[in-house]
Amino acid sequence: MTDLHRHFIDHITIPSKQGKGDLHRVEEVFDCWFESGSMPYGQLHYPFENKDFFEGNFPADFVAEGMGASCHSRRVVGDELMLP
């Protein structure tokens, strides 16, 4: 397996070593890049709480990401949260 994107792994099941049936991808996991892009908002429960702190410290001064990480996903999350 060289590609771990959802459409390549959704059909895979692994037998539980503890005899608890088959293991499979959890449906609630949307997309790791989308979820990591939500982190700046979610960690402060913005915009529901900590609005002044968040707005005074956003955007970050430094972003580090690995190969294949998508700034586009973080942009999409930010745009959706900021729309009126």
C-alpha cells in the first residue's frame, strides 16, 4: 500500500488481535489535513470563545508542514469559518 487516502483504504479490514472482530477506518475521521487545518480554531473554541485572543494572534507567524501537507485545506477551513 503506497497511498493511504480514504478511497484507497475504506475497504480494508484487519482482524483484531484481541478477538473483537474486524478493525476498519472510523467514519468520523473526515480528512487528516482538513482536521489539522481546523486546529487553530478548535483549540480555542473560536469563534464561540476567546475571540479577542484568537484575533490578536492569528494568523500564525510560522507554519511547518511535511511533504504532501495541504495549505489549501487550512485555507478552506479558515474561509468557511470567517464567512458572514
